[in-house]
Amino acid sequence: MKRIKNLLHRHCVLMRNWHKSVALLQFALNTVIHTSTGCSPYFALFGHEPLGIAELEFPHLEFTNNSKS
């Protein structure tokens, strides 16, 4: 919880356009691997990691998936 509070303070309170950072912060928090679970919250919920920018921009290319399968 302290980590979330610090991120919100740093990126939202101190920025004029704070609303533009909330979605990025949410994505970052949901995709970081936690040591206690060994996976990200996104992976724990959906069973796979989310698509990144490269996969969205170039869907015809094959990318290595480093997530647990």
C-alpha cells in the first residue's frame, strides 16, 4: 500500500495533468512481478501477461513470452 501511495503522490499530486498518468500507473502496478506470488497481478487474474506495444503494433510477428505457462 505504501508503494501505491508513493507512486500516486509522485505522479499525480505533483503533476498538473495527473489524470494522464493514472492509467499508466495502474498498468505498471498490475504487470510487475511480486516476489511473494512469483507472478504479476494481471497474470494471476488472467493466466497470461498483457500484450505490449510491440505486440499491438506488429501482430504478425512472433514474440517470446517469458511468462509462466
